[in-house]
Amino acid sequence: MDDARAKAKAARAEKRAARRMRRPPRKRRHWTLRVLWRHICRLVILGALALLLAAMFKGQTLSAPAWMRDVVSATVERSLPGYRVDFADMHFVIRHGWRPRIGVEDLRVTDDAGRVLLDLSSAEASLAMRPLLRGQLNPKKITLTGARASFRRNADGGVALDLGGTGEIVEEAESLAELIESWEKRLLEPPLDALTEFELTAVTLRYDDALSGRSWTVDDGRLMMHRRGDRLSLAAALNLLSGRSYAATLEASYDSSIETREAAFGIQVNDMAAGDIALQAPALGWLEPLRAPISGALRGGTADDGTVLPLNATLRIGAGVLQPTDQTRPVPFEGARAYVSFDPADARLTFQELSFDSGWGGGTLEGQAWLSGLDQGRLEALVGQVGATDLSLNPAGVYPEPLSLDGAQADFRLSLHPFELTLGEALIRDGGNPIHLDGSVAATGAGWRFALNGRIPEIEAARLLQIWPTAALVKPRIWVEKNVRAGRLLDVDVAVRGAPGAAEPNVYADFDFAGGEVQFSPNLPPLQELAGEASFVDNRLVATATSGIVMGDAGGAMDVSGTAFIVPDVRAKPSTPAVLRIAGQGTPTAALSLLDRPPLNVLGKAGLPVDLASGHLALSGTLALPMQPEILVEDMEYHASGRVTDARSTVLVPDHELAAEDLDLFVDNDHVEISGDGQISGIPASFTWTQPLGQPGVGGRVEGRVRLSTRALETFNVTLPPGYVTGEGWGDVALDLPPKEPPRLELRTDLDGIGLSVPPLGWRLSQGATGSLEVRGRLGPRPVLDRVALSGNGLSLTGSVTTQAGGGLDRARFDRFRMGNWLDVSAELRGRGAGRAPAVVINGGSLNLASAQFGEGGGGGNVDAPPLSVSLDRLQIAKGLALTAMRGDFTTQGGLSGTFTGAMNGGTPISGRVAPQGGRSAFQIQAADAGGLFRDAGIIKQAYGGALTLTLQPAEGQGSFDGTLRVTNTNVRDGTGIGALLNSISLVGLVDELSGNGIVFSEVDARFRLTPTRLTLLSASAVGPSIGISLDGIYDLASATLDLRGVLSPLYMLNAIGSVMTRKGEGLIGVNFRLRGPASDPQVSVNPLSALAPGFLRDMFRDPAPSVGKSRTEPLPEGMTPPEPEPQQRGTRFRPRSGEDR
């Protein structure tokens, strides 16, 4: 029997294999749910008899005997060749209504390879009574428990069911709807045509979605089916595991007509991931970028003709983030609620309400969008329009309180793969400030990339600050909040660009502004009534005012049109300076009052008032100041330049008005500078005024050029006698202006165009000549010139000048006063009051009379001739002739006149007088020791004693004089030349007398011409009791050599009898002689024959006397004594003095 059974079984296997070969490949590989249902029903039929027999056991559960389980198992296996059916227990029960139920435990169906095709914890079915009465065992209700299955959606949208989880497909269709439709059709055919309920519990399902590449697991799921007539209702309750920290639940319902295609479905989810919903419901694919749990419901269906009806969804989105990719920074939100509908007819998604609430803001959206990509089973993009109300914004918590907006509307396109939101045009309503936006936000593999553009026609600065996030451009915002007090922004354009890896977005903005009030610095008044334009590019902010004012503390308002404010880099440290490029117009007082504010205090530190000048100022400059709360002066850098027109100041140069048509102004951290061409108290000048800054106690300085003239001197209280200064010229001038002290003056000029003269000295510099003048001193009520240096036309002097109270000269002291080659002294001019020439005091030095050019003075008795007091170290009369320790008092009225004393070449004292004559000076010198004078003068080294009167009168030629000399009662001792002369004529007695007490000359007279290099002796005589001499010739001063000719008459007291026919000093008998050579040791030559000739014939033996041309015939000046007339020689007898040699 066993063999027969085995053969039968093999035969059945061959038949099944043959059927599989005849089936298409898909049918050969899989068995269907239809077969499964058929054999489950057979299990029920086979147990029907037992059920009937057990009717007596109504309401009780009875277990089938083992033999019955074997019969049932074998019967099923025969019906399923190649498969094995095992179950642990079988039971049956008859409930109320006499509807029997049969069930099995641990049902497992495997194939020949041992793969599990169906694994149930239990299976139970109740039979339909009417078919049962007709002998048909059709199930009324089926309950399956503990099923394990896999469900797969292919990339093309097709679906497949695997009930064992081994990969063996038991059912597949082109779509889930087709799969459900096929199941519906089976319910119209036996044995399922009586089935009204189907329940599947404790289901474990793995769902693999090839379209999205995702997998889900359903645990402890439950599926129920109910049929009422041709209406079929399905319900499912699933616990969905997706690998997240929370589990989602899903409840679904499906209601349809079995005989038509009309159906309705509903899905309710709780805490289902937004991405999971988006992947399974393409119409909700726009939820894919969200990472948040969603609870809600979906309702949809199909019409009888198969048309898909609109889908309605109510979604409650929990807290989560917007994060399209793992690399993009998440955008958190607290939650959202959405009421949407989708019309597949035109792929239109309508947002009846989309309200959201997050840390980034909240609001309610309404609108619609058209979807694309659904034909591929996955939403690719949606294009639409939305409107928003009750908007509040607080992205990333950047506002202390969410920002409220009236509403918005936008045209947009949302692409999902990759994620990119494009705003074609968005309008945000903020009160009366519409805000227009466009741009895009994209999620890349590296992070967010966005490009947003905004336009605002007009907005108040205060409102702009409210919508400016506190975390965006932090430093500029802090500055604006602190310093912008009022204003409107017009035509605002904003562009924001962000890229992955960028530290912060790149922001561009430009706008106009009006009605602005800005406090650029806490130390300056605010700029008011501002209008202009601004831009923000590459973190550089530039704002330029086309109009505006700033109120000075004094002097009114400054027009700041053209002023620009620049922040080179808003990301820099607070100590990095911003730049204020200043352009302003107004009064100098207004501008200076701003500079005098703390911490600069430019004017206060210099001790100057802010109203130091009047006029109109146009100013431009730069102020660099750090963008930090506390700003010290050392933190600021500034410089500015400008021009003051119609300028006036009585402060820059104290006690004088400075006026100019145009003045240039410059100021920086180190100094203030004003320069230009103008007038100082009416005196033309070109100047630069400089005031150092940051140096307490240091005053200003004025440098420039000034027109010099008598008027200029009078303007600065420097008064000189009339005629001393004439003409006009330019000088370089510098004025130091120490605080609370008189100004200090420095002046230099080449005297071009200026005429100078010192009439007492006869010096003059014409206006066409040049020279040099340097003056340093202090101005004020009593100017003091500490240094005066003048040179020109032979004059050179250095000294100082003081003035008298109320003006006029007090003292002019000259340490060095040089004039040509004839005057080199230290001198002093002493003022004698207004209108009077100063007195001249010479305190030392030298004067060369040979080259002297004294002035002619006033020449009249009514002229106030200044006195001249002289103390000279040396008065050079001629070469080798000088007075030392010369003292004198003179006047210059009509020329130089006065008396003096001195010592000849430092030896013999003399006294004298000088008087004007012929435009020069005549001199008369007297000495009580004529011999000493001759010795000191180097003329006669052997002369002693006697009284001398020397008169010098100006002659033709510079430094030339015609002179007369008278000496009385002098004697000559040891005379080398005279001794040699006496020896040559063997006058032994006279030689002895010469070597003893000397030869006495009672009278010596001479007439001569003195030039700077030569003494021409026109005639001279020396007579005494013992000898008489006449002499003429030349004495060369330069070489100290002489060439003299004369007659020596011995025994002159007797010999003079014949002098009536000869020259004075010659007797009847005389010897011609000649002296040549050095004055210290001349060579003597004698003509003895001349002694034989009478006096009137001796001239035949000698050269004629030298001639000098025309001599002066003018009388001596007043006050000079002429020489006594020569006494009559005839009958005159000379008496020797007591003790004289007779």
C-alpha cells in the first residue's frame, strides 16, 4: 500500500510539473491567493461533517482528532502538489445562529525547497449557512492571525506580495489599485462569493519601495474587510517602524463598489515621518524636505468611470526641521497645520490653509500650486501662488520678539530633486511698506545656496531696524541702532547671496534716504535733514548725503551735502575705523565750534575762540573713527581742507585785522592751518597760520610774505624818523602766537623796492637796489626787536630795538655796525620822542676818515639834527695815522660837527674839532706835545716838545685833505737824517748840539696835501736860533718812504738877514740837500756848491716843489682857529731861551 501511495504521489508531482511547464513563466513560479483560498475552504468542507456531528456541542470549542487532521492535511497537499501544509491543531465551534467556525493553529505552507510560503499563528473561518444548506461550503468570515509578509513597490509602480517573506511572489499587479480591484473580483466568485468579513491580525509586514529606495516594517498590523451587498469596506491599523526614535501608526479605510470602479479611501496617520508620507503620496511630495512627525488624515477616491477624485488632506506637523539633505543646516520649526486638496485632473494642489509656528516665525498660507513629475510616481516640482496672513518672523531667534507682518503673497516654484525654491515675485505687506522679493534657495551636496533679492519702495528707518535681524551684520546694525535717530529709506534694493562653506552671506544693498538724523560720533552734533544714497557691497558700507545740515555750537548750521560715511569692512573688529568723508559749507565759526568739541578741543587747547574768523567756508576732509562706544581723541584720525571766502579775523594776529577774499583751511590730528593772500590791517600779505594740536601751551604761527613800507612799520607800532624808509617791498615774515603772550616776529627781506637811509651817516640804499634785512622780535603795545640784521650798499649791522610806550623808538642797539670800509663800530640809536631824529651813540669800534662819507645833515637852524656821541677805539686819519681811545660829541646839523679827543696811534693825546665843509668834514687837531705827536705818527722820530695845530680841509679826491701845520718851540735830538746832513757840511757844533739837548725850532710851518696813500709836502719851514730849514717833497704812506728836498741855513739867527729874498727857513747862505729812502733811515745828499750861491739863486740847484693842483681857498669852518701869520723876518732877532745853546 505504501508503494501504491508513493506512486500516486509521484504521479501527482509529475502532473503539477507539467502544469507548471504549460503556464507562463510568472505563473509557474508563483501560486496565488485564489489557490490558497480554495484549499482553505476545502479544509472547512472536510471539517463540515465533524461540525454537523458536533452540533450537539453548540457553543463549545472542540478539537479535531488526529486522524481528522491527517486527512485534512493530506487532502490539502494533494490539492497543492509540491507544497507541504502543516498545522498543529484543528478545532471547531458552533456559535449562536448555528454558524459553525473551524480553525487551525500554527499553519505553515512550504515548498519542496523548504521555503515558507505562508506562516500563520492561527486561521479560522465560519461558514455561510445558505450555501451550506445547498451543500456548498463557502466561508462567511475568515480570520487570520500572525501572518508574515512582504510587500514591494517596483520602480515602475507595480506591486508584488510575498506572504512568507522569502521572496516568493504570491500576487502582483501594475498598481495597488489594480491589486485591490483583482481582489474585489474574486469576491464575486465561489467560494468567496459568500464572504462578508475578513480579518487579518498580528500581521508583520515588510514594505520595500524600490521607487524611493526605502523600506518600512509594519508590526502587529490589523486588516479587516466587510462586505454589505456590493459595497466593500476595508480597514487597516498598522504600527509603522522606519528606523526612527518613534513609531508611527497608520489607520486606513477603503470603501468601494465591487461591481463598479467607484471607491473612496481614507488614511489617518499619527507621528508618521514627513518624508515617508511624501514618498508614498506624491501629491504630498512637497513634505519630503521636512524632518518632522506628521499626524493627520487623507481622503480620496475614484469615480465610477475610474477617474481619480480630488485628494483632501488634513495634516498636523509636529516639531522638526526643514533639512532637504544631511549637509544643509536645519531650519527648525515648532509645528504646522495644513488643509490641502489635490485635483489630479489638472495636477493642482490647493492650500486651503497652511499655518505654521516655529522659532523662525509663523503664519497662515493660502494658495494653489501645479505639480509635475507625478506620472513618474514622484513629485519633482510644483509651481504656484500663495498668500499669507498673520505673519510673524523670527528666523533662528534673531528677534527678541517675533516680527509681525500684515501679510504676503508670492509666486514660486519648488523643485525637490534637488531642492530649490524659486520666488518669481513675492510681496510682503508691512503696514504701508510693501516689500518685494525674488530669488532662490537651493540645497546642494555641500549645504545651502541662496540668492535673494528684495525691493522696498519706502520704509522708515525705525521699522527697518525692527526687521533687521540682530544676528545679521551685527556691527552695522548696532551702529545704526545707536546712531540713526530718524529717516526714511527709499527705493531700497537688497541682494543676499549665500554659498556652502561661506562664513556668512554676501549682502548687497543700495537705497536712497531722506529726512535722516544720524549721530555719526557721540562727540559731534547729529547730522539732520539728511537725504542721499547708500550702498552695501562686499561688506563695505558707503552712504553719501546729497543734502543735510549739522548745527554748530556757534555760527549756525553747516551744509553737509556731499558728506559720505564709509565702513570699509563691517566684519572688522570694533577698533577698526569707519571713515567719514566730510563735505560742508557754512561759517568758519560753525566748523571751528565742531572742532572745539571734546575730545578734540582744537581751539580751547590753543587758547583761541571759535569765532576767530568770519566769512563763508567750504570744507572737505576725512574723519576715521572706530565703531565702538567710547572714542578717545587718540583713536581718531582726521584731516580736512577748505576755503574761506570774504574772510575777516581780529584774532589770528592780535590787535590787527586779517582780511582776505579767499583763505585756504587745513586741519588734521597735528595742526590747524589757514593760508592765503590778504591784508593785515590793510597791509598786503600772503600768509599761512598754523596752530599745533595736542600740545598744550603751544601757540599758533603765522608765516608768509608782507608788503613792507612806512605804513607797515607804523601799523605794527615800529616808528622811524621820516626819510629813513621809503618805497615798498616784500618780506618773508613769521609770527609766533604763544597763548596769552605778545606775538613773536621774524622778518626777512631782500629790500627790493625799499629805500633805506641813515642821514647822519650819509648812507642810503636806493629803492632799485637790494640788500638783506632780518628782524626778530615781539609785537604788542611796545614792540621789541631782539635781533635786527641789515646789509646793503656797504652797510652791515646787527642789533636789537626797543620801543617806547605808545610807539616810537626807545633804543636801537647795534653790536656790529659796519659801513663800507670806513666804519666798523658798535652803536646805539636813542629815541628822543615823536618827530625827532634819534641820538646816535657809538660805543666802540673804528672809523676811517679817509673813506668817510658823513651826511650833510639838515643844513638849517630849524632842523632837529640828532646828537652824535662817539667813543671809538680807533679813528683812522690816513695810513699810519690814527687816533685811539677817541671820544667826541657831535651834531649832524649841516653835516658832522663837534669836538673830540684821542691819542695819536695810541700815544700822544690830542684834541680836535670836526666841522662840515663842502659836503665832507674838515678837522682841526691840537696837541700840547708836538714832538710826541710826530714820533707817534712816525713822521719825525727825533722831535720833542712843542705845541701843534693841524688843520685838514677836504680836497679833491676821496679821502684827500689839504692841510696846514704849525708847531712852536720844538726840538730835534739824535736826528739820523739831520745829523747826516750836518755832518755832510761839517757843522760840527750843530751836530754836537743835536746830540745834546737838541736843535731848537721855535716855529715849524707846513702846507701839504694828504691822500689815503701819500703826504705831499707843498712847503714847510722850521726855524730856530741855530738852524733854519725849508722843505718840500713827498712822503709815501704806503711804503713809509720819503723823497724830500730842502735848504739848510746854519746860524739862522744871523743868516736870516737874507731871508727876504728866499723862502721861510732859508738864510742868505744855505745848502741844498735831499732825503730819500725809508723814513726811519733816509739817505742824505748835499750840494755844497749851493752854499756859494745867494739865496735867490739856489733854486737853480734843486728840483721844483711838488704840485697837487688846485688847493682849497675856502675859509675854515666856524669854530676852527687859523694858523698865526708868519712874523716879519727882516730885522728880527732870535733870542735863545735860557739855557739854549747860542
